[in-house]
Amino acid sequence: MQRFFALIALFVLSIPVGISIAGCGGTNPNNYCIKNGHGYGEKVTDLDHINLGPASTGISLSYGQTGQVNQPTGFNCNGGTVSVAHYVYGTTNLNLADINPSTGAICAGTWNRHSASGIPDFTICTPPTQPGVAQVTASASAVTSNPISIYIHPAVTAITIGSQTACVSQNQTLNYPGTTTPMPLTVNTQVFGPDGVTIPSQYVGTVTYNPVNSSIVTINNTTDTTSTNPVNGLATALQPGSTVINAVLAGTTSAAGYFFTCPPASIGLTLNGSTGMPTPVTVTASSPQNLLANIPDTTGTGISGLSLDYTSTQPKQISVSSSGTVTATFPTTTTITAICQPGTCNPAPVNIIGQLGTGLPVTSNPVIVNSPGRSSSKLWLASSQSSYFTPLDLTATGAPTPIKLPYIPNSMVLDQNGTNLYFGSYHELMVVSAGTNTLSKEDTNVPGVVLAVSPDSATAVINDQVNQIIYLYNGSKGSFTSVGGLATRAQYSPDGKNLYIIGPNNFYVYNAATGWSTYTNSNGGTNVCTTAQLNNNNNTTTFDPFCSPDITVAIPSIGPFITGSNTTANGFCPNTTVSPPVYYPLAATIATASDHVTATNDGNHILGATANPAQIADISVKIPIGSCPSSNQGIKLQQGSGTNPGDYSINTSALSSITPTEINQVVSSPTAAIAFVTYSAASATGLLPAYTPSTTYGTAGTVSNVQLSTGAQAPLSGAFSPDDSTFFVGTSGDNLLHFIDIQSLTDTQTVNPKLPKCVQQPANGAPVCDPSTAVPVQFIAVQPRTTT
């Protein structure tokens, strides 16, 4: 009996242990989603939910168009991903937005199912008859994803976003008119179907907006990764200008409209707190200074980060960087300006230039900068009657030695860097290294007259006046582009983005962004070049390097002034009241004749001279600065008292005691304090006319004559030393180079360039020279040189 009770007790005590062991079965409660210490319910390895995209935007499809949902992603209860072997896709409306249950391919209409004749299923999409919205899902293991809206509508033919009636300031959003509440582009978006019928917005879905120029505006587009409450089409202004906004829907891209970021109203430059007027700001070689630019937009809000073009009228001596740092290398006086120029600043599509002020240039006030001291100069002297040129280093001793060229040049231009001298001829372009005075390149592909070299020294402007071809020659690459045209003078704007070229019949402009423009020049004049004067192909004695017309660019560079029976001015601002816009329209016809002109560096005068009568015309100008006129008809200049921007006044003064047959040059000093007139004459007594402009608007300056040393007849050509201390002038009669001291206006020194007269042989073009016969200097190039 005792053994029986012991057996029962043993059996009873052993039951819980056995049950416990059997119940665990090796299972860990942590494998379950519910952590309550018990092992039951959904496991962490099970599929808990499915994400299907694009959840925020849905999918927009035109009738009969096909699409594809994003690949679903399965997650467990902890948010970790779960591998799913196969999803099954479904739709709420098989007749509107059918879906392939195996692949998730969507048909805007109805898929072909169970097709006969061997046609694969789900390959033909039959359009529906009405628009609508359906929802599709993905399922697996009895779990269904979030629904995705499918918007079905007619084919999209156009999308518009409405017209912007006011520009938006930098870093601000497009708001509802008169409020500070952001207004998404979706508010005024309209979608059109066939025949221009508007598609109801409830069937459209999400439109994506993309600016063509992303520097103008940034636009928020709804995506799966945005915030929980995304705002689609929220536009934030960036840099000034306007751009096309493309809208994308159902695979269709439409130019929907434009966005306008407010342009600059003005650019106010100061250096050390001053504009340098009337007293120049001093910058020494050891202390570069930074310009400060105050730039409000048309609403008065400040703008930052503009891509301005800073320019200096004497870049070799006083340069200004792209960030506005002014560095002095040699003594001189320069004028520095900044330009917001479309292409890199305040751009606009060509068809809306001028709208809300975008697409128009904006100029700053000029800042006058002086680097004190004196420096020596290097000069190069040449003539269209000699195959020699003479380098002259004023720090060296001994007589200068002429250097022979392969052919007689018809022109000579030194680049801004002082690196290369370009000599033109009708046999070839000859390039001489200014550092070694040796011939570095000969190019027979670009014959003609060298008219100018770009401010960055990269491009030479050459005109074949015989065949009437204008070349833009890249010196480093030896390549060129060309356009038809006959020209006598060319000048770049200081920023190098505009090239102005004038000829007897036409005015040509090349802009880096818009290309070539050609305008008729019927202004005439008393010394317009004839065919014989332009053609020195055979070294004819009638070739004239000084005949007209001439051109100069005002400071700031609103556009060129051109010589003729009247002196004309063309504006920097386009006339956008006509279509297509007229670039560089006529700004003024000024009732004074001129054969040659120059703009003073202070921006206050345009000086022109004529031979018959022998006089100098002083056009006092108040060059407009800031933004272009709101009329969008371009800058207009008018005779006035000088109280308004765009006013001009004319004073003429006789060039007494000389009888010129033609005016060769009007040359103004770097400081704009004095100008000289060079000329040709059948007989002359060595008088060099000097003109001192008045510092008072509308008041005539004074004319005086500098008596050149004995033997000099007519002063043919001249150039200032960069430090403004000396005027170098070549003369007929003695064929010497004279040094005019600017302070005393006296002839202090002469140098014999020893240029022999040469004649090119028609057979092979080789020049034959007579060392016993000298010719006068016609071409002078100058660059500064340190004295240490």
C-alpha cells in the first residue's frame, strides 16, 4: 500500500514538469510581435503591412496609356523588411484602371484577358469612355497594401500655370496676391485635352513642375519622401530673371508658363566708402581693396549672389576680379563699373525680354580709381608703309632697332595682357610675342586688317575689307568664325560680351548670348572710306588707316557712339515693344558731325572732331545707370540741362591754326583731364591740338596747341603712357616719335624709330625696302613697365 501511494505521489509531482517541457517545445516568446512573455500571435518574421507607391502622387494616365506601380515593399511588425515571393495586384474598377494581377502593369481602360489567336494577355489596352479615378493595391499572405489612386483622363495637349502679375523677391515664395500666404502653382494650373477642352481637376492627378533655368526658381514637387503634409508646386525665387516652367503630366511635358524673380533696380558700387567722384579712390599696389555692391531689386529687397561683370578701363594697370577685388599693378587712373548682363545675370527667354524687368541689363555707377606714382613704358611703333616695326623700351639705353616682318602690315593691335602684337596684312596674320619681339605665328587663313582684341586677350577681330569678311580669331587655338561685312573700326564693351563694329554701310554687333545683329549705317560723314582707301592688298599708296567711320563705347557701356554727318548713339537696352526685340536701338541723333570720336573714362564726355570745319565737339552726357526704362523702348538720350539721366549738351570749339585734310584720332587721357587730336595735312607746322574738357556739365572746354620740335609737321597718331604722364605722338616731316609732357604740355624728347619705306612686290608679295627713306609712325602700342 505504501508503495502504491508513493507511486501516485511520484506521478502527480511529475506531471507539471512534463507539461512544462512539452509546452515550450523550444519556442522563444521574443519571436512574436506581442511581448507579454507568452508565445502566441503574429511573429516578427510574418508579413505585417505593404507599402505601395507612388503613394503621395498616384499615377496619372491618358486614355489607353499604360503605366506601372512601384515595386511594393513588405514590412514586419517592427518595421523591418520582409521578403515576399509574389504579390497579387487588384483594382477597384477593371473598366477604368485595369491592372495585371501578376506584374502591376496598369491600363488606362481595360486589358485584353484570355485573348484568342495566340495574342498574349495584358498587351492591348482598350481606352475607357469616361474619365475617373480608381484605386489599385498589392496583396500577399492575406495582407493588402495602401491604395494608390489612378487618375484616368483624355490625352493631355497643354498645361498652363497662369500668368504671374508681379515678380517675386529673392528667397521668397510665390504668394496669393496681396498676402503673405504661399500660393502653389497648382492653384492656377489648368490641364487641357483634345480640342482645348479643360480636363476637370479631380481627374488630373499630380502635376510635376520643372524650371528650364533652375538658377531662377526652385519648385517643390510632391514625392513619396516629402513631409507628411507636402505642398506641391510651391515656388521659391532664387536669382533675378525669368524662366519657362515645364509641367509634366501623364508623360506629357508642356511649357506651362513663366516664373519671374525680381531683377535689380540698381547697382551701387563703393570702394572704401567712396565712388571716386570727383576725387578718385586711391589703391596702392600693396593693398588690394574690395568693392561693395548695394543691389536692391525692383521691390526694394536686397539681392545677394549676383553674377556681375566687373570691368576696368585700364585692366593691365588696375584690374578688378569677378568678385570685385581691385588690384593695382602700375600707376594709372581707371574707371570701374559692374554690369548685370543677361546670359549670366537677370536672364529671360527671348520672347519675354523686358517683362517684369527681366532679360534686361543693369549698369552700376562708375567708380574712379587711381594708383599713384610713375612708371616707364614699352612701346611698339609701326607703319602701313614699312615691313618693319620698332620696339622701344624706355628703361633701356641705346638707339632702338627696327625688326623686319614678312609683309607690310596694315594694322597693329596689342592685346590687353601685353602678350601678343597682332599685325594684319592681306597675305597673312602675323603675331609677334611682345616679350621677345619675335614672330610667333603666321596664319594665311585670316587676311585683313586687325581692328581690335577682346578684353580677355583671347579673340582678335579681323576684317578682310577686299572680300568683306569679318573674322573672330581665337589666337591660342588658331581657329575662327566669320560673318560677311565691311568694317573700319571695332570696340569691345569692357566686359567683353558685346563687340561693336562699324563700317561705311553697316553697324554690326556680336553678343556672346544672342549672336550677330546687323543694322544699316546711313549716317554718312565727310571722311567715309572709299574702296581705294581700304584696299592695301597690293600696297597701294591710297590706303588710309585713319578714314571713317569711327566708334566709341560710353562709360558705363550703355552702347556705342558712331561718327557721321550727325553723331549717333545706340542704346544698351533692347526695344521689346516690337517682335522680335530690336537690340541696340537708336538712342539719339546728335546734331554735330564727327569723323573720329572717343569716350572719356569718367563717363562725362563724348569728344568728336572733324577736319572740315576743323573743330572739336564736346558732347556732355549724363549716361543713364541702373535698370533699363520701364517703357522697354530702349534708352533714349535727349538734349537737356543735365538734371536728368540721358541728357546731353553740345559745345563746339575751333581747332585753330591748323588745316587738316583729315582727322586721324581723338585720344583722351586715362584721367579724362585732357585729350589730343591727331590729323593729316598737306602742310603743317607741328601744332598738336589739346583739349581740356570742362568739369561742369554743358560748358565748353578749352583748346590749346602744343608746339612740336622743329622739323615736325602733322601729328599723325598718338597714345598716352598708362601713368598719364606722357603723350607719345608720331609725326610727318621728321618721321620721329615725340614725347609730350602732360603737366607742362611741352615737347620734351624725340626718338627716331628708323622705319624704312617698303614696297611689296606684286609677284610674290615680298617687300623691298629703301633704308635711306623713312616713313612716319602710324601705329603705336603702349604697355607699362616697372622701373625696378
